[in-house]
Amino acid sequence: MSVTCFIRYQIDPFQREAFHRYAEAWGRIIPRCGGNLLGYFLPHEGSNHIAWGLVGFDDLAAYERYRAVLRNDPEGRANFELAQTQRFILREERSWLEDVAGTVHQARQVAP
């Protein structure tokens, strides 16, 4: 059973660029450590203090392996420390979702 970790961040809207750099770093770190990064998303219109990250795994055992690799990743540790030092993340919530087969990673069939 594939699962996705849905992360909801409450960010300091005055430090949006700091969160942007933090998210970009995960774009390198997460795949290297074994996660399937579906993406990080910043507020565009409306609320200016909520951001999201979605990371997929083949199963919870794959997530545990990822966590073990991540703990030993120097760039990953540095990124966590950056967030703690600069305090641009005010709150973080995680939900675990079961992927519905046939709906994840579906390519667009008609050009916009």
C-alpha cells in the first residue's frame, strides 16, 4: 500500500523566501534519501501563511528506511537546523494518506 505524507506548514509570511529556500533544498534531499517528492507548495493568493509538502513512499517500511538515511544526511540535518534557527516555520502538521491506485502521477492528456 503506497502512502503519502501530507505536511501542512504555518509559516511566517514575512519569511516566505526563507521557506522557499528550505523547500528547494528538500527537492534535492528527499529523493536522494529515498522519498518520492510530490512537491512543496507556497501560498500564492488568499492566505499568505500556509504552505504544503507532499512526500510519497511505497509503504511505511520505506518511510522508516528513508528516516534512517535522512538522519545521516548532512544537508538534511543542516536544513532542519536552518528552520529551527530562523524560525520561519511556526507550526507543522503531518497527515498520512493512503494513495488511491490509478490516481497518482497521471499525466495530462490535453494541452492547456
